[in-house]
Amino acid sequence: MSVMASTSTSPSTTAGASGTRTHHTISEVSALTGLSAHTLRWYERIGLMPHVDRTHTGQRRFTERDLSWLAFVGKLRLTGMPVADMVRYAELVREGDHTRDARRELLEATRRDVLSRITELQDTLAVLDIKISHYGTVCGGTPS
């Protein structure tokens, strides 16, 4: 998932008290992230997304901070973290700084799982390399 992928969509901007603020529609965020609008709405509904601002007509307006959060969620998805754990992490973030230890523990557990899967994949790769080598030498092919 590339949040900063080049796209032909151009974000809308509004002037606020703190200067110019860039907002993205759901279709722009979908194009930027590769996530469907349905997935983005689901993330919001289950509590995985923080509150997304809306216009007076109810149209979602995503900020750069929302895009950064979605990039992080994408990395969590790649780790294989269960959605329930991602939602729990999001809840802990919303609860504030006093949850830092719990957040760290959740991320450390996920890191251990990722390291375990990497080890399994390395073992699997070694078996594949042996088989490939076998087909390259024993079966008359060229060794790799």
C-alpha cells in the first residue's frame, strides 16, 4: 500500500485558523491507498479509523494525519495482526498516553509473531532451494 502514490486526484484545501489545511475525499483516499471506499467506511465503523471529519453535507474529509494512520494500519495488516488487535490498538491510542505500555506490549507480541513467521519462511525457502538445486543438477538442468 502506497499512501503517497502518484495520482491524478487533487485534494481540496480549505483555509482555517492555523493556515491552509488539505483534505481528501473518500475517493481520493481510495486512489492514494488502494483501499476501497467500502473498506475505509468499514474501518471507521469498527473503530479502526479515528474520527474522520465531515463537511456540513456529511462528506468525509480525510487529513494527512488520517493518511499516515492508514499507512500504519497497512503495515499492521502486513504483519498478520488480527483486526481485533488492530482495533484494540486504535482504542488504546484514543485513550491517551497512559496506554503506552499496553500499546507497546501489543506491538511487541506482533513483532514476535512476525519473527516466528520469518523463521518459518526461511526454513521453507531452504527446502525450495534444495529442490530447485536438485532439479538443476540431477535432472539435467542448469544449476542455479
